[in-house]
Amino acid sequence: MILINTSMATIFRGFNTVGRNKAPFTLSDEELIKRDLLNHFNTKRGERLMRPNFGSIIHDIIMNPLDAMTESDVREDIERIIESDSRVRLDDIRMLVEDHTIRCEVDISFNVLKTSDTLYLEFINEELV
């Protein structure tokens, strides 16, 4: 009988060139999932060809006054994006709204991997800075 230690096996594998100048360009497991989520947040909604619902509205509403309504819209968009990825579960969102910036700490759990991590997001209204 052959036993395979599946706890050390790579479950998710993908490709990424962000922040890398040379090979290897592969990511796996938690790093791949976090990169996929960050790509989703860094894409304006409607920007992807043939995928009008992909992306975040945060880039558009950052121009609005940073009040309770804008904060609620940001929170809802974060929840929508995290819930669209079946590999993760949203645990908590902490948000700090300052002059021209929204900073978020998003706690997520990786469903299959049984681990958790925090995504740090920052959205800046660069027209006002």
C-alpha cells in the first residue's frame, strides 16, 4: 500500500507576472488565490472584455464623498468579490476611511487549504492627492 501525504500537495497552480521580472512565473495555493483576488480588486468593473460584471466599483466610487454611504458601497463590493471565489470565505472586514484614501483589511479563510490570511487593500483618490 502506498500512502501519499496530501497535506503537502499543491492544490491550486497558476501563472503571474505581477512584480516579477524573470521566471518562475508560477504561483500556487494561498499566493495564487490572493493574487487572483487582488487582480479582481485592481480591475475596474466593466474593464474586462466579454466580462462586464468582473472587477470592482471601488475605483469609481472613490471619487464620491467619503461618507457612510460610500463606506457601505465599498464593504458590499468587497463582500461580492470575496463571495464570487469559491476557494475562500470572508471572515471580517476592517475599514479605515481617511482624507482621500480607503484602507481595508480583509480576513479570509481558504476553504480547501484550511488556513487563513489577511488581504490589505488601499484605494486612493489620486486626483485629490
